[in-house]
Amino acid sequence: MDVSLIFKIAAVGILVSVVSQVLKQSGREEHAFLTSLAGLILVLFWIVPFIYDLFETMKKLFSL
């Protein structure tokens, strides 16, 4: 896992939280929810390959 991925996830989290708060304050709760959901999906797309590699490594480790 690269350190830049952690910084990307942190940046997306900060950006999503700021945009979400601005949208909530302006009365657009639906858009704030969709923004949060889009941020979550983006981060999941970045993390899923690492999780897949983890499970493949565990499978190789415990296979007889």
C-alpha cells in the first residue's frame, strides 16, 4: 500500500465533509447525501484491489 493512497483518501474525506456541510447549510440535504455517497464509492474503488490482494495472499498462505 502506498502512502499517497492514504493522503488521497484523507483529501477526499476532507473535501466531502466540507462540501457536505455547505450543502446542508444551504438546505440541500439530498445533494449532501449524494456527495457523501459519491466520496464513499470513490474510496471503495481505490481500496477494493488491495482487499482482493489481501485475500489472495491469505488464500495462498493457508492452502495446503
